Amino acid sequence: MKNKSKFTSYSLIYLLTSFLLVYASYQALLNSDLNRLEGELNQVSSDITSNSDFILPANVKIYSSTEKLPSDVENVFKGSKRSNLLSGNKLYLSVPLKASQNQFEVIRISQTFDSHLGLLSLIFSYLLVLYLIFSAYYFKVQARTRLELRQSQKLIENFRLKPYQEHTIINNDDPVLEQFNSYSQEVHAVLTSKKWEDKSLHKLINKFEFPIFTYDKEGKLLGKNEAFLKIFPHIEKISSFGSESEFISFLLASLISKSEGQGQFYFQDLDKYYQVKLAKINSPLSGSSYNYLASMQEVTTLIKAKISQDNFVANVSHELKTPLTSIIGFSNLIANQNLDQNQVKEFGQIIEKEARRLENLVQDTLKLTKNTKEIAKEKIRIDLLVQDVLDNLSIQIKDKQMLIIKNLSPLEYLTNYDLFYGIAKNLIENAIFYSPPAKEVIIDLQESDGKLHFQVKDYGPGISLIDQKKIFERFYRVDSARKNITEGTGLGLPIVQHNTSLLGGQVQLTSKLNEGSSFEVIFPSKKES
């Protein structure tokens, strides 16, 4: 319920922000057109005054107060200095005109207002697609988590509530449940025997591959299966868990309250999460009315996937905030301030630049979240592919006066064009962006030891050893010099690693501060690929 409420709140905030963005863009475009139309009307008015034979343009009309008037024209006759009307796909603007000293008239101009709908549709479409992607990913992870927890709970509950009944749970995807089904007959035989000895229970729990142990009211561990001993070889009593204070408190609480329960715990020394469930067991030979059986199912993958999902959503939201703030801010300036045409044009260019950045962010996010089941490969001249990348980046290379040194062997290789192109583009683009002007970028393509080697080396600021461990994380930026670069989305190197992994290769990084960086991608031999 808490996660659902949280998702609903985020959805409402995101949708409201999207609506405000589209609305602000619409108002900005409308005001820009109105300012331009007013300038045209002023010019026509001046021409009428200076030339009595001046012929009105087809989209301009003059009204007198005796005619049947449209609402915007009537507003001007009532005293407004400017009035506009948007009807269908037509935009009208009316202002006062004095043709003579004795007669007051209104001049009106019109134009179609559907030329900007494409940009508004583009912004709305990308915002909607991004929301649908996040929603689908969120609900998929939530559904998988709930299913795993229900299955685990069903397993323990059946064992606890009906120990004398043979249990079978139909589920071929869960290894824990499959083991339970395999040994259900043996469990049934042991528990229904006339004498229940501790060694029989120990033999039983050893059949399971996840940690299981039993303990008494004194906190002493009575039985431990092999899976438990591999992970916790020196644990003899509850207090021996040492630094795991929450786990110890959980076990002690069951003894004090004489109740069963379940909980999820992080074991710091192991860097793992376990779902722990407690069940009471009767043991006449123990000298106590009951003991406890604790089963520990590892859920590290599920928890870390959830953490990764939350971090990913938070990072994407943070990256979206900057272009959205700029677009809304400059749109408000255009809509609410009396700006000249140069300022309107300048702010409009900024809005378009930020919208393009938003588009790049959505495209890069889609590349990382796309589920590629099969990769179609074909024989490709890799040296020609790299040259295509350089041709497409020629403007950036020219602007920064970069010297590109190419050592490209004419190699044909069986691979996927789009994935390899993404690797080459992001590595070369990063080298250009992060290098000072007029520096060298070395691009090397060779075949060695039967493997394909593609290397891009720059003489930029370099990357520290600490940052090298995180450089392939999504949205990670290295230092202040890199953070000041706004063209990128922070997803270039994650895409390189993602594509390289799909193609069966590996990425190697060599870098020193103030000396530059070298990224080398190595692919398997033609036979292995």
C-alpha cells in the first residue's frame, strides 16, 4: 500500500509537471506570434499613413464601428490597446487605427496557428513515453517481488501448520519449492515416526540448500544444516551473530513473546539480504515444550534490483529537472515579460536546445532499458563504420579544432551494426567533449591474437582511480570539469558497457589525472563470435 501511494504521488507530480511544461510552451509560442503580428500591424499602419494608395495585404482588414464586429475588434473599440482571438487554427490580432481626425477605426491581422503544434506534440510524446516506461518497469519489479515473497511464505507455512501432511506445491520456477516437493515424502516419513530424534531433524534440514538452524529457549543452536555452516561456520548461539544486532533482537523477541514471525535483514559482512522465517517445533527429547526453526532465504538479487530501480528513477528524475526547469523558466519569460524580437528568438533557441537534450535523454534511456533477446549479426567493415561516426561528428571536431589520428585496419567482422556504432560514437564523442581544444584524439582499430581491438585515446583531464570504479554507472559524472558539460546525458559509457556486453566483448580503461584516458574495447575472435 505504501509503495502504491508513493507511485501515485510521483505519477501525479510528473503528469502535472508535464502539463505545465506543454502549457507554458504553448503560451510562449502564442505570445511570440502575437508580438510578431503586432509589429506587422504597426508597419501596415505606417504605410497607410504615408501612402493613401497603399493596398492592404490579404490577411489584414480595417473595421469601422458601424460594422458587425468580431469580439476582438469590439474589445478595441471599447478601449483595449490590443486584443487577440484564437478561433480554430486562425490567430487574430486587432489594434487601433486612426485614418482621419474624425473617424476611429480598427485594423486586424490574421494567420494560421498550426505551425508549432509539431514541437508541442514532440514534447508531449516523449514525456508520455518516458512515463509509460517507468510505470511498466516499476509494476514488473513489484509483481515479481510479491510473487517471490508469497511463495516463500507458503513454503514455511505449510511446513509449520501441517507437519504431518505430505505437501506438494506446483511451481517449476522456484528452486526452493522444487526441493521441498522432492523431499516431501521423506519429511512426512520422519515427522510421522513414533520417535522424533534430533539427528533425524538434522538429517532432514541438510537436504535443503538454503541456511536452516534450530535453537532453544536459552538461545543455543541445536541443529545447523550444511548450507548454514558454509556461511556461518563459527555460530554456536544467537549472541554469536555479533554485529547483526537487528537479527539478534528478532530472534530474542521470539523467545520473549513465544511467537513466530518473519523479517528481512541485511548481513553487512556478507553484503547479502535474507528473508528469515521462524516456526515453532515440538521436541519431547529437548527438555523444553518447544524449540524454534529458522529458515533463511537469500533475497539479495530482489532487494538490490529494487534499490537499483529506485536509484535509476531518482537519477532520471534529477537529470530531467534541469532541462525542464530551463524550458519552463524561459517560456514564462517569453509569456510574461515585454521582450523584443531578439530576446524572444534567443530564449526560443534555448528552449529548443533543452528540448533536444530531453530527447537525447529519453533515447539513451530507451537504449539501456531495451530488452534484447536476439542480436542479429552481419559482416561489417568496422573501419568504414568508424569513419561514418567521424563524419557525423565532423562539426564538433571542426569547432574544437581537434586533430584526429586514425590507425584503422580494413577489418570485416561479424557483429551488430547498431550496437557497435553506439560503442564507437559514445567513445569518440566523449573524447572530443572532454578534451581541451586543438588536442589529439587517437583512434586505433586492429586485429591481434585473433581478437578485434578498438581503442580511443584522448589527452583530456583524465579520471582518478576512485572515479574509475564508478565511471560506467548510469548518470555518473566524474569531476567539476565534466559536470560543467551539458551536452551529454551521463549515459554514454553505460551504453558502451551495455552494448559491449551484448556483443560478448569487454571494456578496459587506462587513465591518469591531467594526462588523458584510453578506452579499449576487445571482442572475441571471429570463430568465437
